[in-house]
Amino acid sequence: MGQKKAQITLFILIGLVILFLVLLLLYGLRKEQPEEQLELQFDRATINNFIVDCLKDTSEKGLVIIGKQGGYLDPKSYITSEKYKIAYLYDLKTSKVPSKKAVEVDLAGYIDENMLICLKNFADFERQGWRVTYEAPKSTVQLNERDITVTQQFLVSVQKETALTFDEFSTSVPVRMLYLLNITNEIV
């Protein structure tokens, strides 16, 4: 019985350390976005920046969830809090710290699933009389030493009197997730 209490205490301590580190790094990433409808100019730079801003915002939101849940979007074994599933990172004498590749795949999936929510399905574009066609986004995430790079294959065509077509967007988020994963592995 005493060994189980010690293991649970260790899991909670590791989870809290990871949560603190991620929250500390992400503290400055949150942006307040106005609720008002946007008036956009029909030009390549404006449309590109609008989509890239959503790519970055969606990436940051995914990172917050991953950080709060111990490196996972959907952990298999976890402790439940009010809003999150905090993963066990050590269970039955086995490390459960996610691999770099697993975090990259999880984050890419989150971005792909939530990108159109940020873009409001292009409602701001259509409200201005623009016709928008697009294919499903496909993201690739790379955890680097100093940041996270997100590249998204996302075919978007916007028409007013002429058509502008885009096929790739990218951004980087200044979070040292690879560093955090390495520290977590050392702690576990």
C-alpha cells in the first residue's frame, strides 16, 4: 500500500513539474482576438497573413492542451482534472513519456482538426462577397531545439474579380517542447 502511495505521489509531482514548465513557457503566447468581424483587403499578403495567424493560434492552443496533459492530446492512462486528462508518465516501472514523433503527430492532428474553426470556415471572406474553395489541411510539425515549426499543405482559392490560390502555409512557435521532453525523460 505504501509503495502505491509513493508511486502516485511521484506521478503527481512529475505532472506538476511538467505543467509548471509548459505554462511558464507558454505564458506570453496567448493573444486576445477581437470578436468583431474583420474587413480584409483582397490581396495575397493580407489573405496569407490571416491564414498564417490562424495556423499559429491553433498550434498554440494545441500546445497548451498537450502541455497540460503531460505531452498527450489523448492519454491512455491518466488522472482526471476538471478539464484535462493528466497522463501518467511512469507506470508499472515503465516510462510513458511520449516520443518526439508522437508529440509531432498529435499536434499536427489537432491543428488539422481545428484549423477551420479558427478560420470560421472563411465566413469573413464570404461575408465580403469572396468565393472560397479549399481542400482539407494537412500539417507537419517539427520539434526543434528552440521552437516548433509547423508547415501546412492547405490548398485555398479565393476569388473576387480575380483568383488568388495558396497551397502552403508555415509558422513557428517559440516553445522549447523538445527541451521539455528531454527534461521530462531525465526526471522520469
